[in-house]
Amino acid sequence: MLEGTLYVPRSPPLFDRHDDKANKDNWIIPKAIAYVAQIPWIENASIKDNITFGLPFDEDRYRKTVGVCALTKDLEMLTDGENTEIGANGINLSGGQKWRVTLARAIYSRAGILVLDDIFSAVDAHVGRHIFDKCLNGELAAGRTRILVTHHVALCEPKTKYLVELGDGRVLNAGLLSELREEGTLERIKSKEQRPEEIEADEANTAVNSDIDGDSLEANSEDSTLKKVPSKSTARKFVEEETREQGAVHKRVYLTYLNDSGGWLYWAFAVFIFTVVQTFSFGRSWWLRIWTGNSQHQELHTQVFNASREHGFAYGMSVQQTSIHTMAAPPVKVDDNLVFYLGIYVALAVVSSIVGTLKYLYVYLGSIRASRQLFAKLNFTILRMPIRWLDTVPVGRILNRYTADFNIIDSQLANSLSFGAGSLLSLISINIAGLFVTPYTVLLSVILLAISFYYALAYLDGARPVKRLESTAKSPVFEQFGSALAGVATIRGFNKAEVYIKRMYERLDNYSVMIWHLWLFNRWLGWRMAIVGSFFAIVVSILVLVTPGIDSALAGFALGFALDFASSVMWTVRLYANIELNMNAAERIIEYTELETEPLDGKKPPAAWPTQGRVEVEDLVVGYAADLPPVLKGLTFSVESNERVGVVGRTGAGKSSLTLALFRFLEARSGSIHIDGQDISKINLHDLRSRLAIIPQDPVLFSGTVRSNLDPFDKHTDAELREALDRVHLLTHSASTSGAATPTAESSSSSATSTPKNTNIFNNLSSHISEGGLNLSQGQRQLLCLARAIVSRPRVMVLDEATSAVDMHTDGLIQRSIREEFTVSTLIVIAHRLSTIVDFDRILVLSDGQVAEYGTPKELWEKDGIFRGMCEESGEKEKLREVVFGKSL
């Protein structure tokens, strides 16, 4: 908050609420707040758990909540009813269903204050009327403060006590509704938000292309009981548990990693380098043995000479005889020997250190190469996975592989390989050194190595599954963090932050348990390896003592290596185990790289395809998964060039599935779709999707600027981009409602008054757009996506209720822009408002995945079928009739 003061009732702390003791008499907490955000936030849990949101289950309140939020029919349609698992962010629910589930969560809550942001935009008008009458003004809302953000002023007027109109980033009008009505302000506000006929439609209980029929809404209000849905003893899981491999890591994982890091030739040279390094290390120690042995020989020679001289004196030998004996012995030049032996030793040490450094550089380069190859393959696979897989796999699992698993491959696997190889060669050197003492040391080392590897295999049998559990235990941490971050406004609004912090601690504790056990196993192995190594050193020492005729230099040489046996065998076994455990990360990544992607073959269409935009669908059968029933069941229809076709139908009719099939996000089980005579199942996916355009109900924007979102490949001029923004009224509309009418950001800032005003960020194409477009309203995101489509000017475009989150007046302007801008495009529009598509060339009515009706609006009206029934239920029958017949005439 930059300025001013905001007074809000202080919600009681979570531990003071005593939710577990709540009952009908004390359910509502007057100062508690519940919040329904503009973007619905839903957890990966069952519908029931999303509604209760951690509160105790009160069956009577729950049934009433489901009824007043118009969810009864939806739950009856689902196989597992209220126990149906919802994917992350409600991925397997329609837009309207997501809104109603989040609304039900607020209604069921104990909050005395409900803050609801634009809950009517994604539901049909008569469903909105039902929610307003039975939910916001029904039994469950009695005595609760309801703050509602909406464009539907006329709909809310009868029950509203206080009204606030916002504009220019400040309050334009505020007061009791009775006062605003007397002043005439209310009528002015209503006319600004909605056209007279829209106000009339709102007031006349408008019912349009409905997710739920009128009878079921009445049933919701009269009877709060839910039908028992026959289902299995356990509900079908939408998100399956993360799988883990069993047993040892497969050889193909090792082979894949070795091939990606450089192949057999690369690793053969690596073995050569490691062998050279170990040879130099061994040679350095052997040279030290020669040096000390030679020194001992010289010392012994000197001692013999002195002893001879003393012996000669003792037996009366002449000085001349002694001198002759002395001259016969070669002179000892200690300084020359030191330079020679030390020089060779230093040379060996320098070469050994240089080659030893290069061996690690060589291995690390291979490790980086393998990481890049695996990363590229994982990227390639993930970005081309079928949409069903992306819906059912939590993002946390994918992030876990991109972060934790790649961290192991980048920083640990190369170390385990290089240090492990060094320890193994050191172990071989120790055995060679032991041979100089007695061959029995080899036999001893073999026995001790067998014991070591016995313990290593026991260690791996325990540590390997724990390592896999540790890897999978990270995924829920990532998933919880991402989910909580996406729903942080809702979590704080419900004052549930402590619950999610506790939940995060629990998942971190689960992860820590795995880490603790891994280190426990590590210490278990280390203790036994230390005992084995100490035993080897003791036995070699004894053999040195009992072996006759061994000189001290050789004994020191052998003992020096023998004392290293303990650390070498420990590190060899441990690093071998580490390689096996770290390969678990490669195993998990390679598992994903081998998943079946969308088909990558297909022919390239003509360069200008599609030129006409003619769409032909014949006997199309489509399903979401092989084990699920089809959602489109023999669909057949055609759309001529430049035609505008409206698609209507109730929830589950197959509207969204049709759009997914057009872009081959869902592959046809049978039947075909032809665009300009080309069978899309035979066209390369990239070419197909880049030549068509879709504006989904949930707009998709990327972190960047307004320009990068409109024209990501820099194919258009700034003037074209500004024109597109103006066509969707982002410039003019924002100027009229947010105080930014000037054409440039500079002039806007120069004309700023002392009253703070919002700045229209669309005036500057370099304005920042945050990830997902979260710094924009839902309506602005939809309009920016529409502007992007206008810039690309595709020959075939699909719109899925692309203006549901904008006010009625702007929606009317947008619909006019669509009619004007896309005159040379084939439009397929999924609509909830009949008024948006009633003047289209043809209307496609879907029912249960089949074509129920298809024809011009006039033909369908005269047919007296489903379409006419929708029009007659809409509350604006005469207006629609005039449009239908006026256009036809």
C-alpha cells in the first residue's frame, strides 16, 4: 500500500477457530474472510476435498452448498461423483465448473465475509441468476457480508445495499443503492455497463447455451440431496502415483549415459589416461624405494670400509695397506646422488599432477556433454508429449527431473566415476605392491575384497530403494510449492497460510527421512570398510616382519601401499555404490526421454495452405485416452470457406474436444478432418498448428512485453501491432475506464494531475507482461490474445468464449470487431451467449459427442428443435428471432 488506510476486520488465528468443534450453531465466524479469485484456483484433490477445504464434513451444509452452486447435475454426470479427483488447477473441469467449485468452497466455509471477484463471467446467464438468487441470497448466505465485483449491475440490483463504481483507479460513485437511485446515478451506471436490451435480459432471468438445464436448477433449490453415484470402491485416480524402478539400474541406462558422454572411444581413452596417472603414481613410489635402497647400500658400503679399516689397525696392518684399500673403493658423491634422484622424483610428481588434473578435466567435459544431450532429449520429449500426459502428470515431477536429478548428473556423477576409477586403480596398485613382499597378500586382498563387496551389495539392496524414494519424495515438495504459489491469494484470503506451511513441513520431513536413512546406510558401510582395511594393513605388517631377507626400503614401500588399502577399498566400494545410486537420476531422466511423444512424422503442406479455409469433418471418433470412452462419436459436418459457424451444446457435448481434435491434441480413433482437401492426420504437427489459430477460454500469455506476446517472431511493424490493439479496444477501452486516453506513455505522464490514475500499459508496446499475464485482468488477457490472432490473420480460427471476462459493452464492440476483421477467415466459435453467434452463417448444435442439429439459424429456428428451445429459454426470444429472420431476409 503506497498511501491511505484500509480497515479490515482481523480474522481470528487458525488455532483459535477450533474448526474440529464447529457445528450448525457456531459455524459462521463473523470476522473470517473467504475469497474467490478472478482466476479459479483448485487443488489436485477430490471435488469434495476442494469444497470442504480442510473443514469438518457437515453433510447437510455440504449438500445445500452443492445445490445452490448448481453442481448437482455435474456430480451426477461424473463417474465417481463428489470423489472424482480434479487435476492441478482443475485441468479436467470446464471453465464454468471450476468457477462453481471455487464458489462452493467459499459458501461452505465458516467466513462471515465473502469477497467474490466476477463469478458470473464464466457461467451461463440463467445459471448466474440461480447462483445469485439461491446462493448469494439464499439460506447459506444469510447474515454474511458479500462483496461482489461484477459487470452485471442490473442482475444484482434488487438485493444490493451498497454500490461502489470504480474508474480511473479511484472511486467514481459510492453509496447506498436507494440514494444512488434517487440521484439518477444508478441508471447512468447501468447504462454504462450494459445496453438496455442486456439489462432487460438480465432482469428477465436470461438463460442461454446452458451447462445445466432449468429443471435441474429448480431441483437444486428444492431438493438438496445428491444421487448416489454407482462407482468402484475407490475413485479412479486422475493423477497416478509416481512410479519407481525396482532392483539394480538397467544396463541400458549406463550405456545411454556412456554413449551421450562420448561413446566407447571416449571412455577407452579415459581408461588409458587413468592408467597412465596410476602408473606414474606407482612409479614415483617405486623410485623412492630405489632411492632409499641405494642410500642404504652406500651407507652399508661405508660401514664395511670403516669396519675393514678398524680391523686392519687391530691386526697391525700398515697405513700403506689401508690407503690402497681405500683407493680401491669408489668415491661417494652425495650431492650428485641427491640431484639425480630428487630430479627424477620431482619430474615424476610434476607429470603425475599435470596428467592427474587433465584426467578430471577430461571426465568433466564428458559429463557436461552427457548432461546437455540428456537435457536436449528431455526437452524434446516433454514439449511433444500428448496433452493427456501433461494433464495427468504434476508439474512437480517434471521440475524434479529438471532440477534435482540434473543437479546429480551435472555435479556428482562425474566425481563418482572419476574418483571411483582412481580408487579402483589404486587398489590394483596396492595388490601389485603386496606381491613384492609375498604372493599371499594377493590372496588376502581377494578374500577381503570379496567381504567388502558382500557388504557393498547389502548396502545397495537397502540404499538403492531409499535413493529412489528420496528422488520421488522431492516431487511433492516442488508440486506443493508451485500449487501454493499459484493459489497464494486464495490461501491468504481464507487465512490458511499456516495449514500450507505445516503441509510443506510434512513433505520436507518425508524427504528428510530418506536423506537420514541414506546417511545411516553410508556410515554402516564406512565402518565395515574401515575394519576390513585395517585388518589388511595389520596382516601385511606381520608378513613383512616374518619374511626373511626383506630390506627396509622394500618393506616401507609395501607398507606404504598397504596402509592405503583401508581408504582405497572403502572409497572403491562406496564410489561404486554412489555410481549405482547416482545413476538413479539418469534412470529417471532417461525414463521420460523414452516416453511416446505425439507423432513427429507427416508431410509438409503447400506453402500457402490453407488458402480457402474449408473444413470437412467426417465420422470423427475421438477419446482422451485408450481406456476411456470416446467423447466425439461419429461427428460429421462441413464448414465452407469464410463461413462463421457457432458451436453450442451443454457440458459434455464435446465442444472443447472438437477444438482439440482440430489441432490434433487429441488424435482421431477413426474418421477424418480435411482442411482445404488436406487430411490433417497426415500433416506435420508443427505446420498444422502454426497455420491455424485458437483463442482459448483461459488465455495464454508469456513473460515478456506487449510486443513479444503479440508478435513473438518479429514479423510485423509497430503500427500493425497498435492497430490490432485498437481493434480489440484495449487502447480506447482502457482509456475510457482507466484514465489513459493519450496515445503514448510519455504524453500520459506529462498530463498527469494530482489525482493518481491508472496508466494504460498497452500504450507502450515495451510494457512488461508478467508470467501468465498475471499483471493484467482476465478480460485484458483475453483481449490481448484476440489481438494476437488479428495480427496473424489466419485462414481458420477457433474461439472458445474468448470474451467471457469483459463487460457487456466491450463484448459488443469485440463481437463487431470479429465480424469486421475476420471477413476472409473461417471462424468456428464456441459460445455461451446465443446473442454472440445467432447471426452467424450456420449453427452446430452438439449433444453427447454427436451432431444434433446443423444449419442456418433460420433453418434451426423453423425446425423447432434444440436450438429454438435454447432461444425460447433465453429470456430474449423476440430479440433473437428478429436477428435470425432479419438477417435471413
